[in-house]
Amino acid sequence: MQEPIDLFSDTRTKPTKAMREVMATALVGDEQVFEDPSVNELCARTADLLGKERAMFLPSGTMCNQIAIAVRCRLGEAVYLDCTAHPLTAEAGGPAALAGVILAALPGERGVFTGPQLEAALAGPNRNKPRARLVSVEQTSNFGGGRVWRLDELDAVCSVAAKAGVGTHMDGARLMNAVVASGVPAGRQVRDFDTCWLDFSKGLGAPVGAVLAGSADFIEEAWRFKQMLGGAMRQAGILAAACTYALDHHVERLAEDHENARRLADGLATIKGITLDPATIETNLVFFEIEGDAQSFVKALAKEGIRMGAMGARIVRAVTHLDIDKAGIDRAIAAAARVLA
Ligand SMILES: *Cc1c(COP(=O)(O)O)cnc(C)c1O
């Protein structure tokens, strides 16, 4: 029996032997009082990478989004984002439950909305509308199929936000995928975003962890929420060491994941019963439509030892990552062809 090929998500990566060794020997201390050297190092490295004053280590990307929204918005205010964005579709209603905000969903093109679209949504002095407080951008767009926001698209949205006096936030769960795919450094991509974060438990391959960055004042206030939500930790350096290791060793290799995603897309696109335009594949996420029921397709595929995710009645998602190689991609394509034959 061959090992299963897990394309369900890039969260399925297991820490490598080298990463585990770094974790086992990490210097640690009490994170809550800034005495964990490994956490301090990771936060300094990430703040530097993102060109922000300070950063904070958190257990998850979801908590980064929730804290950023809670710090920056008051009850009844609005956060503008794409209609597929993670805080709206996958955070269990957190922005409403924890921060009391309205999420104002913009119909973007594969997760990417435009400056003029935002401008139109914000237009008009209007005291009937919820006050616009924040605009959030997802780089890359998950449900947009890993689409990368181009720099001019980011700049256009930030310039509209600045003119309207609205804050900016970047959900950078896969920012490093966008960096590798576009060649635009992370610091430049987030330059005009007040707050942003990186997830280390996705393509970067760490078991746990995300880092939220912004101004010193923002991080100071964010610590209150980290404490409130139970996100303050103790000897978290064991985890942070894995994240720093990922920054050193798992960024450039994301290019391989992107190549594998294209190889998968090219293969799947030739199968009858699958609709997929390989030209839309920019990073490590491959979304496609199948003629039949996505759930049954995914179940049949699992029996062949290949895991993918059903994302809608007919939509399937496959994600490449560091535990997937070319041979695995070819097995996945062959299995999909057998299932649909
Ligand atoms: C995974 C993901 C998150 C949440 O990150 P977790 O670490 O799983 O909490 C937020 N935004 C996007 C776009 C994601 O893909």
C-alpha cells in the first residue's frame, strides 16, 4: 500500500526532521513577559521582513485576524473585504461575535476587488451606513484559487482607503507564496498596510504559529486581546523556533509547490469531466469544477489514496505543499482520471 497523497490543504505538512531538531534544542522562556528568546527572535525577524515596528506571536492566523479587527474597530463599524475572504467565510462569525463589526463583502474577481470598487462602496457622506473603519485584503486569495494581488491592485486599494481615512489590514496567510510567485518583496507588498500577518502553519510547514505585525502602539493594544483570548503562551519558543527555521529554509522552495500545482492543473485539465483553466494557477492552490458531485468524487479519490477537499457542490480544491513531490502529483492525476472514467 502506497502512502496517501494529501492535497487537502497546505496545513497538512508535517515538521521535517531538521525542523524537529531545531525545536528540540530551542532556547525558551516565559513568552508572556518577553523572556522567550526564540519568540523574541521570530517576532523581530518577521517585523523586519514586513517593515513594521513590532510583531506578536500567536497560535493561529484566525487569531491574528480577530485581534486586528477587535483592536481597530468599534461596535457597529464596518470591515470591507472580498465576499470569499476568510474572516467572513471561515472564522465562525468571530468578527461579529468578538468585535461587533459588520463585514461588508465586495464581489471581487477571484478574491481580488479593485480600488474603484472600494471607492464606490465607501462613497457618500452617509450617516445611515455603518462607519467604514477597515479594509482587509487576502494575499494570496484562498477561495480565489491562490490568485496573487498585483502590486498595482494593492496600491490602488490602499490609496482609496487612505483618502477615505479607512485603515488597512492584510491577511497574509499565504503572503510568502505571493512573494515567491511575483518576486515582489514582502515589505513592499505590505508597505501601505497598517497591520498584516504571516501564517507559518500553511505552506511554510511549521506545526503551529502566526505572527501579527504593525505599529508599536497597535501591538501594545493587541497584547490586551492576546491575553483576553487566551493566546498568551509560555515556553512557546519551541514553536517559534520552527517558524524561524521555516523562514530560513522553506520560503524559496515554495516555487516547487507552484510548479507542482501547475503540473497538477495541466494534468487535470486534460481529463474529461473536469473544467479547469491552467492559466489561472499562480501559486499552490488548484480549484476545479467537476461534472458530478464533488463530495462523491473526493470520497472515491480517497479510496485511491488521494485526498482533496470538496469546496462546493461541484468545486474541488487541491493544494500542493512541501510533503508533495512530482511523483505524487502524477499519482493524483492518474487517480482522478480513473475515478472519472
Ligand atoms: C488558513 C487561513 C487563515 C486562518 O489561519 P489559521 O492559522 O488556520 O487560523 C486566514 N486566512 C486565510 C486566507 C487562510 O487561508
